[in-house]
Amino acid sequence: MEYDKIRDQLKSRLETVNDPAEFVTVYDHVPDSITPPVAMIVPSSNTVTYHESMGGIANGLIVCRFEIQIIEQRFSSDFSQERLDEYMATVPAAIEGEQTLGGYASSVQITTARNYGPVTFGSELYLGVQFDCEVLAA
């Protein structure tokens, strides 16, 4: 498994999103400051599970988990929520559109969208949604 390459590929997939708008920046880390709309790829608290397999005890698969945070400006809450609603369709489609992530994965899927609503980053208040992403790698 090449964890850094998987994260790079997730970043590349998010850079293809252009509906409802392109992200100003896609980060594969948590930055010090942001200019929305942005996407951030962060390892989840349950980052990697080793030796997953279907019916065997061998080395099996490795499950990598990431949180993808989408943050939008809060100029008008209606406008911002409409954009987040659209991202809820386009972000999973972009991530899942290349199942092997350039050959570094067996599959990738967005499992959940959660924490939809106000997000504080630094001292600013934005709107955001978080996607849980699972990548199966060997």
C-alpha cells in the first residue's frame, strides 16, 4: 500500500469537480487558512485497518479511511446550502469515477455524508459537509 499515493490520487479526483463550481484549492492536508470553496483530504481517526479479507486470514486487503471536508462561503445561507447540496452529488461521483485510483487501489467509495452545516475554520464561520471515504488497497 502506498498511502501517500492514494491521498494524491484522491486529490486529483477532487480537482476534476467543476459543478456547482471548481474548488479554489484541494488540499491533501489541513491548511492554516482557506479561501472557499475548498476540499480537504484528512486521514480519519480510524485511518487504516490491516489484514482485511473475505473468508481468509491471509494478508488480505488494507482499508484506508479518509475524511473529505468540503467548505463553502457563507455569503447567503440559501446559496451556500444549494451549492453544498450539489457537491453532495458531484464529489462522490468524482471520487468513485476512477475505482483503482491510478492503480493504487482495488476500489474506492464514499460511505457517508455527515456534519452538514456550520463549520468554524480559524476564526471564520463557513458552511460545510464531510464525506467518509474508504479505499481498499493491497
